[in-house]
Amino acid sequence: MRIRILAAAASLAAAVLLGGAGQAGAHGDTIVFTISELGDGHTRAVATWANDHDPVTDKVAGTLSGVADDGRTIGPWKLEPVADAPGTFTTRLALPPGHWAVTVESGFPALGRGQADLTVTAVPGTAPTPSAATEPVTPATAPSTQGPASPAPPAHAPVAAPTSSSAGSGPSRLVTVTAIVAAVLVVAAVLVAAELLRRRRRAAR
């Protein structure tokens, strides 16, 4: 009976594994990304399986990176799934204005890659990011013409209240005495049980 149960379980496991492998094999082992830009600098990368062009609905671990014509670089930025758009991914950050060569790559659930050239213009109504040259500079403090300030009086250190050495000895001493008494009782119980057993064996003889 046990052999039959084990054989049935093994057959079921094999069927599940083979079915999953067949489904993965139908999609292939390569992902293709089609990249576009929304106009506000955010990119959209649609992931499809290279074999049957079905959307990749699994969780994708991938990144986006880019190089601008002027040498600027971004990324790698983590891909984030787009809600209500299976197989579509974006990034939390947006591309700055410029002409970008963008590359999307994935490592899970399969290796994937996609490239595109995108031109991002300034988004209307958005202020440019302040550069280091436009950041406000804190003015240096003018040197004081007055004489040296008198030293502040030393603060009195708080005096620690005297602690009694016997404050915590009461509970700990009680615990120690209780443990000793319990150990003595256990030993006595063991000795009594051994004596009773010895007497029973003699009486049985």
C-alpha cells in the first residue's frame, strides 16, 4: 500500500515538473524589450518572449541605463512594473532632456535586452534642476570686533545618588535559596525511589 502511494506521488510530481518545463519551453529562454518614451522623460519597456512574442507576465529583474550625446550617463535604474499593463515596465526616475541611447537588460526570468534612441525635450511647466553654481551660498560670518568672550561657568555635574549594595540582593538571594531547596528535594526523592525499588527486589526473591 505504501509503495502504491509513493508511486502515485512520484508520478504527480513528474507530471507537474514536465508540464512547467513544457510551458517554459514554449515561450523560449530569451526576452525582447521594445522601448519608447512618454514625452515626460519616463520610458516604457514592453517585454515579450522571443519565441512566441507573448508578453512576459512573470516578475522581471532588469535595469535601464543610457548614454547621452554629450557624454552624460544614467542608470542602471531598476525596472518597475506598470499597473494594468502586463509585460510593461518603467522606471521611477525620468530621463533628463537630451538625446539618449537607452539600453534595457534583464536577468530573470530569462536573459533579455532592448535598445532605442530617444529624444527627451524639457517638460512644460517644470523648473530646471538647480546646479551647484545656482545653489545659495551661505555668507561667511564676519569676524567679531569684540574681545574674547568670557568662558561660560562650568556646569555642575549631577551627583549620582548613592546606591545600596543590598538593593538587588534580596530577590537574587531568594532565587538562590529556592534553587538549593529544590535540588535537595529532587535528590531526596531519587534516593527514596531507589530504596523502595531495592526493597521490592529483595521481597521478590
